[in-house]
Amino acid sequence: MKEVIPILDSCTITDNERGDILVDRLNHYLDTHKNLVFPHRHTFYHFVVFTSGAGRHSIDFNKYEVTPWQIYFMSPGQVHTWDFNDDVDGYIVNFEKDFFQSFLLKPDYLESFPFFSGTDNSNVKAIPREVRADVEIICKQLYSQVNTVQNKNIDFQKVLLLSLLMLVEQHMAVTQLPQFQTHNMVVLRNFQKLVEENYLVKRMPKDYAEMLFITPNHLNAICKELIGAQAGEVIRERILLEAKRLLVSGEVNISQIANELNFNDNSYFTKFFKKYSGLTPEQFKRDYAM
């Protein structure tokens, strides 16, 4: 099926001779890329630190009001768009999925950061007052390191970026899980990865429980405890998200979307979409606007 939401890679939006990281002042980036206000995805990790201004932005169809000292994160594949006021400023950082390859021993290290999990309650956070100065200092250092011509040090860029991510994570208001829940968190992350890879063909919690070598009841209990949702809800939400992504373009019809998502017919897809979104597919297409 034709890709209906544009996917931007680093070559599309940077003239940096190294395409693996971009760091820019937000007002300059927005002025340079005025044409990127349509819904689109990235192949890279992306985050923005707002230091001033206002406006709105949308990540996977969840809308947020911009406030100074807010930070939002996006993982590859998420859909977003924005409508910022002229006075908005801050820093924007884009970096490739393999930016830390050969630098960190754990290939999935970035996935340990909650704000790159792709869930609604982790994408957008307020930066506490006590660390704002530190965040801005690191942003300025990273901007200088990436954009300087002389004395550029790629490893130093990676250290600065990791320092920024760790600083933000350390001061995010995240409930610390007791140590005995660590195993459950690993199971949850693995479940979420499996859903991402298989949601088009596997719709039942028992399918994933079998792959995780646990019982469906155990999987449901872990999901309920850690994210407040049943395993079936996680699967349905991923299918619903993909349906929304396919609907926003308007370049495909309901039959094509139903077929892409492996629904038996249009009627079943429409009932599913309305039941879990509260809107028919046609209403969602009409009502969704940044």
C-alpha cells in the first residue's frame, strides 16, 4: 500500500555534512522549514526544548499546549505536526537511531528512557525550575559542538546528549518502581516490542503471552499494575493508532485501510474504530486538524 504519511530522514532536513545529528535553535529551524507543518513521521529520534513562546503541537494525535520550559520527545515512526507562535524559541535535536552505535555496549540503551517509549504520558514533560539552567547550558554546548567547524568531537557530542537525556530523566516526576518490579518492567517492554512487530497479525493477548513464556493472566496483571491497562487494550490501541495514521492523509479510502489492517470488511473496521475512538473513520478524518 502507498505510504500516505511522509517519512522524513535526516538528509531531508539537514545540510550537516554528518547526517547523524542535528542541533539548532528552534526559531531558526522553524524559519528554515516552514513547509513542515503537515503531519509527518521521522526515521530518527527527535526532541524540542521550549525556552519561550507558545503554540500547539500534536504527537500521534494527542494535542499539547506549548509552555516555556516544556520538553517533548518523539521516537522514530511517531506522527506529529505543530502550530507555533512567532515568538517561540528553544532548541531542537534530531539524531539517528544508530548515533550511539559502537559507543554504548547496550544496543537498546535509548529504549530505557521512558520518554522514548512512545506512550502519551511520557512524551511531554515540564522541566523543573531547579534544572533549567543546567539544561540550557548543555543545549548550548551541544549546539556549539555540532555546528562548529573546528575542534568538532563526535564522542563529546554523544556525551553531552546522553548527559542531557539523563538529567531530564532524573528530574522527571516518574514514580520509582520497587526493585522487585524490575522483572515485570522487562516483561512489559518486551510485550510492547512484540506488539509493535506483530499487531497486524496477532490480536490476542494469549499470542503474546505464549511468546513471552507466561500465562495470559500474568501478562494482564503486569500490564494492569504498570500502565493501568489490560494487555488487550495495549494491542487495540496500537491498531487504533495505525488506523489514525492512515486516515489523516486522505489519500486512501476506508476499504484500503481496513485491508491494510487485516480487518475482514469495512463494516467491522468502522465498528472497531468508532467503539474505541468514539468517532467514525469519516468523522475522525474531518475533525482532525492541528
